[in-house]
Amino acid sequence: TMGIADRFGWQTVLKNRTALIAVLLSFVTYIAIAVPDISLVVGVTGAAMGSTIVYILPALMYTKSVALAFGKGSVEHKKSMINYALIPFGVLFAVLGVGMTIKESM
């Protein structure tokens, strides 16, 4: 039987998780050393990730779940693809949030 990681194609990610963790920790450590005011980093991260979590990821996950449950090309899957319309709004709000955060920090 196929596990959830296989169905979503996460096996490759799970196999390379040590490298991913090392890269992420290195990046975070560099940012912590290089940036004197951490509020800018927190603001930019919050603006970008908040919009991603609220608008982009739910649309992608729901559409993928419907495709797995009912099959690609099914009526339900075609109806669920309207959720892709949320993605440009999420990107727009992320860009606006990051821009406002940077503008306020100057």
C-alpha cells in the first residue's frame, strides 16, 4: 500500500532532510549574526509566511487532496481548481506586507 508521503511525493524530501536542516540552520545562523535589528527579519518573515499560510497553502493542499481522493480530471477536481484564484492574492498580499515592513524600518 501507498503511504501518505508516497502519495504526495515527499519521499525525496524525507531522504534529504539532513541536508535541508543543515542549510536552514546555516541560513538562520547567518541572518542572526549579520542583521543588527531582528525586528526587520521577523516582520519580513511574518508578512511572507503569513500570507503563504493563509492564502496559498490551503488552496494548493485542498486541490491536491481532491485530486487524490476523486482523481485528476474528475468533476470535483475541476470544481476545486477555482481555489487557484487565491494564489495571486496571497502573492500580492505577501509582496505588499514585505514592502510595508521594509518601508517602516527605514
